[in-house]
Amino acid sequence: MERSQLARLVAVLGREFVRRRMHAHAGKLRVYYLALRRGLATTGRSEVDIHWSEELVVEWLKLLRIPPYESAYRVRTPQAPCSRCKARPDNQGGSFVTERTFPGGWKVRCINCGEVWLVLEEK
């Protein structure tokens, strides 16, 4: 992705982090943004050694359903079965793992087939 486009998306993600009161993430993302804008991020993958990269920015855009990634992951209810292999959660959640949590929801992966989706809390 072009750096100018990535910088615009990083700014959108930063505002969303602040809106969701994810201030630690927003602070680290500000450093990434400055490095990106000043040409200090590595070429190719646009990495800065603060554990932020283009890949992580895109993943957060997907998780928080920010355009143009708002449809990247399907949204399901907490007890929904996997749509690919039809696995169902057991009482201990043994069929699925939570990969990441964020204010308003979490990302789930089926351990049987690897499919991922989001579960969003009701407002």
C-alpha cells in the first residue's frame, strides 16, 4: 500500500482508538504515524520497531470495522457455530479460541478449521 494511503488509514485508526479510550494503543500508533510520515519506517513493509506495522494497522482496521475494511470479518453471536466446519462451542469454549479482544468485541478462531470471525457486544 502506498505510504500516503497508509498514513491516512493510520490517522483514522488513531481517532477510533481514542474514541474507544484505547489510549495506550493510540500513543504507540502516533509514534508509528510520525515515523511513517517522516520516511523513518523501513521500505516495503513500512515497519517501525515499536511493534507497529502496516499489517497490524490493517488488522486493527478490520477488527474495528473501519472502512475500507468494515466487511473483512463476519460478525457472529457468541454461541454461533463455525460456518465452515460446523463446530460448536462446548461449555468450556473448546472448539474456538479468542485471538484478540478490544472494547466492543473480540476476534474468534475455530481451532478445527482456522476460520475467523468477530463477536461484537450489544450496545
